[in-house]
Amino acid sequence: MHLTLESPLDMHLHLRDGTMLTAVAPLSAATFAGAVIMPNLVPPLTTLEQLVRYRSAIEAAVGTVPFEPYMTLFFRHYSAAELRAAQPAIIGIKLYPEGVTTNSAGGVRDLAAAEATIAHMEEFGIPLLVHGESHGFVLDREAEFLPTYRHLARRFPRLTIIMEHITTRAAVELLAEYENLHATITLHHLLITLDDVAGGMLQPHLFCKPIAKRPEDREALLAAALQAHPRIMFGSDSAPHPRHAKEAAGCAAGVFSAPVILPLLADLFARHDALPQLQAFVSDNACRIYRITPPQRQVVLEREPWQVPEHYGDVVPFAAGTTLAWRVAGE
């Protein structure tokens, strides 16, 4: 059995920089036509000059493979002139509340003070991508942030707002309230719950932010993905860390899923008789929401077992060592 996907896209990807970038970028470029690149490096991408250099480094890392890095800036106060200059080079601006996740110490502390920049973004048609968590109890952080999404959606009705890596039933339901709200969903949040992370022996390579939630939340995410909800896109939030940073007392947050995404999605959608909806989930919805035309590529998946490596360099992948039912043809 074969499945052909047209220009699959990963709408939320961490590539890091330096040697990690060189190691992981080719793994995403091997199976995706493009990806939205997150800007929370050290230091974060806050200027057009930094962004142009980083894009060049990504292009060097992936080589001649047709892969479009859709770049984002890290949210700060930007003048109208800065945004006008950056607009041709970016797909959006990523807002992190201060300190909520990896490399977000320079994030937003006062949302009211951020609204001048957000108003310019609405004027120029620049999407706002949001890591939507509060600093409350870990299982409640996304739910506590939902009123902020409601405020932004009402305050800026012409602004495209992306609720990144949603994890709860409540976030899925919020999409019905405002037409300018959209969302990404990760592979791992479609497959695991908090019980997989910490229900037995702690599984550090499944620890991420936002943390995996309850079974009913996973079921709501899965239902939305399987029907290719028109305002939901696939975004892996693949976030590599070296093994020593994951298998440590201060475990780094992030799941590295890049090498296994499409085989696991094909298996998941096939098991639910939803393979015809996978194309929209991994490409068509994103092209329409962001109004983009990615490089033309066909990725063929075949129902043939293969074993996931235990590691890629110094990074342990999602589903390491397991045998998957689908594989990318030719790999």
C-alpha cells in the first residue's frame, strides 16, 4: 500500500543552530517541502539581519533539497518601519510569554504593552504565532491562557492568530468562537498523555512544553486532526536536545520527532480510516491559512515496517528503537 503526499509542511519546527542545526535540518528537509522555523535561539532572532543569517545557515545545512524555511521573528516591540522592512522575509512573529519554555526569558511580560506592535502586525497582515501558556499549575496553563486568545481575537479581528501546539479539548473548542483563530497540533500530542511521560518510570524524551495532558484532551485533538479541521495545521514542535540535557535532573523540554513524523501520521490516520484527510492536515490547510505556495514535492509513504534508530547523533528520537508500520519510500 502506498500514499503520496503533495508538498507536506511542518508548521512549527525547532532547528537550533551550530552543530545541532547541521545534524537535524536534513532530517526535516528529507520529508517536508518547508517548515515554519521558530526563533527562540540564544540570542533570539529579533532583527532582520539575524534572521537573514540564520536562514542562510539553514539553507547551507539542507543543501540542494527543495525545502523552504518560513522564518519568524521573536516578539519584541517593533516599529512600523521595522515590520515593513521585515515583512517580505517572514511568515509571522512568535510571541512567548516570559519564561514559559526553552529560551523564552526575553518573552512578553506585559501583553497590554505589546498591543502597539500587534496593531502594526494586523495592519501589515503579519500573523501572530503564540505559545499560549500561563505560569499557573502545569496542567492548567493552556486553559488559563485561553482568555488571552479571546481578547486578542476580539481586539484584532483582522489579525491571523495561530495557537501553537494546542493540547486541550478547550483549545479545540475555542476555534469555533473566532474565525481569526487557527492552531497547530503536534504528532506527540496526538499519541501520548501525561501518563506516558510520568505514569511509570519517568520518560525524559517525552517531556515537553506544553506538557502532554489527559486522555480526553488527546481524543479531542485526534478527532480534529482526523477530520482535517479547516483551521488546524500540522506543526511538529520537533525540538532536539542532546542526550545529556534530556537524561538529567534538570531535563530539557522538547520531543525530537522529525525523523518519524510522516510514517507515524500515516499509521495513525490509516488505523482510523482517515488517510484521505492527511493531505489537508499536513499541507493544504497551511497553504490556505498562510497563503503560501511551497516547493513542489511528492513524498511517497509505503506500508512496510522499519525500525527507528536508537539515536541520531547525540539526539534520541520519538519512538526510538520501535518498529513502525509505514516508512518513507526510498529511505
